[in-house]
Amino acid sequence: MLTWYAMSVTLAVTTSTMTSTATVATEVAAAVTATTTPTTVVEVAPAAPAPAGDASPPGSAPITSAPEASAKAEAPKAPAFAKRFAGSQMWMDTSITVGTFDKDLTLDYNPTVISSLSFSPRFSVTKDWQLRGRIGVSGEWTDSDYTGTRVRPELTDTTLQLFYRSIPRFFGVKAQVAANLILPTSDISNARTMRAGTGLTGQVFRGWGVAGGSVMAMGLMSYQHRFFGETTPGVDKPLPYARQCGLRVGQESTTSCVDQGSGIYNVADVLSWSAVLLGSWGDWSPGMVFTMVHNFPFKPQDGYEVSDAVLDPNAVRVTTSFSVWMDYLVQPWLTAELGYSFSQIALNSQSNYGNPLYNRYGNSRLYLGANIGLEQLYGVIIGADAGAGGVVRN
């Protein structure tokens, strides 16, 4: 999904590392909603298998028999105020890198297992406007080369969105737009001296009835501008020794890099887009998403450029991610998910576009996740109609 972004892109979805390559990968996760987390959106699983031949497009009223309709009418309903939180959910997963299974896959065996938990509340202010949020925490169980501590919980940034949902349909296509606010609650954003981020998101989607189920295609685009105290990342504690700073040809000695985390400038602007395809047949819901992120970093001032020996790290950095998954509706409030995700820098070491689906040196992972629909869980607790289940991705 796009969070783990996927969503979402998530996106999509989103590993914090201390190397320049992993820094770029983290920027992908920050720019979209994880493509393998439930931040890209559309209800893809009904509470019960659709009747054979039901070709109702997503969003229309399901066809039910008279006894079923009577049973639903008799079931108690959740309070109206609780319905305003419809679409709120929690996501948890554990991912493992493909290289963990094969010691000979790369020259450096680096097994990595990470678990994450995220909370994505929603609140309908009016029929037209909806507030959405997301915050997560993750921790690594292994001792990989990308982290400095083992099993230390790390917060993600906090994302707040205000969606407008009443744009009229155009040839069956539904559109939504949102204003975004990103708060730097993660360690890596604080190390980069990020103060806040603002942005705009747009999404369009359309569904079709197919073979007794439904298929939905969705496109998302997002722009984000970030505000920083410094244009380069700092260090969270003093270094044990003073590093030698890189110099340009003809440049005099400088100590400008002593308190810097790297020679790569912070990303000021991010433009990302995602293409999502979702399906739903009974309790089974497959899906896939592809995301491309364009990162525009700050430009150095004259006299503060990095060494001529370093390839220009300040040009536009393009990253891609791909995820494919299968959901199974265990209960109206619980969905299990098994998936594969892959992310990488778009240009490989030969300055060619690499395979967007797999590369032994890329960040390829298998994951097992579970999504909890909080609205449905609340309905079960109070004995009310739980309603339709599944992962909300729009």
C-alpha cells in the first residue's frame, strides 16, 4: 500500500538511515505517504463478499437481499458524532529486507528487520471539509549498518491535512484537494533543523465494477515546501574528532563542515506523484502503487560548495518506490496484508534509470501488516453495526 505510502503513498510508503543514500530514501517516505502504509486511500474491501454479478461502482449503495436489509435496519447504530471519525485507522507491520534471506546477495551482508506502528485519525468538520492526521513510530530489531542504536523507538514527522471533498464528479472521476502541514517530530528532521513544512495535495480516482467485484484507479500529486534553521543537516552530539572539510580547488581552509551531518544540502521543495491500482473481490483486495519523488535541495552560497571530488549532490534528486500487496478482511475492523516494497535512487551508478521493481542493491522488503479500522472496532465494542471494513486509501 502507499505508506507504508505506501500511501500514500505513501506512500509511497517510508527507513531512517545515517548515510546519504538512506537520507534520500527517508525523503521519499517524508514526501509521500508511505507507499506501503494506509495513507493512500480507497475502501477496497466490503464487510462481506458482494453478491455474484454485483457490478456496482465503488461508492454506490451495495445490493442486499430483503432479509439482509431487515437485519441491518434492526442493528443498533453508532452515535452520530462517532460517525464523524469515519476512516480513522491504525496500521502496524514488520518488514524484512530481501537480502536478509541471502547472505550472498550483496558483498555486505546487512540483515534488517523493522517494525512500525502508525495512527491516522480523521474528523469530518462538515460535509465538505475533513481533517486528517498521521503520526507513526518505528524500531529496528536487528543491528544493521544504517542505525546507531538497536530497538530505539523513532517517531515520524506529524502530518496534518485539511481536505475539501465536494468537487463535482467529471465523467465519473472524483477529485479531492488538501492543504498540508508537516511538523518535525522525527529525530532526522530535527537534526536537519527543520522548522515546518507546508504543501498541497490533489487526488483523482474512479471505480468500475469488474467480474462481481470492483477495480479502482487513482492518481495523486503533492507539492511540499520545508522551512529550516540551517541549509545543511547538523549532528545530534559532538563528534569525537574534528573532520577534515572538503575544499574546492583554490579554496582556503575551512571548518564549515565540523558540526555538519553530511555535505548534502537539505531538501527545500518536494514534488511527488503516484499511480495506484486497487481491486476488491469479496474478502480479498489486491493493490499496487508506483511513486516518483523529485527533491529540490538548497543551493550553496559562493565559497561554501562541496569538494570538486564529490559528484554534485545538490542537483535534483529523484527517487522511485513500488509496492504490491494482497489484503484479506479478517473482521470488519481488522485487515491483514502481505506485501513487497522496493525503493531506490532513480539513477544508478552508471547514470542510467534502474529497474523500478527490483535491484539487489536497492531497498527491497517483504512485510506483513495489519490495519485496524477504528470506526468499525468502536461499532463492535458498543454492539452497533460495524459497517464496511477494509483499508481506507482515499
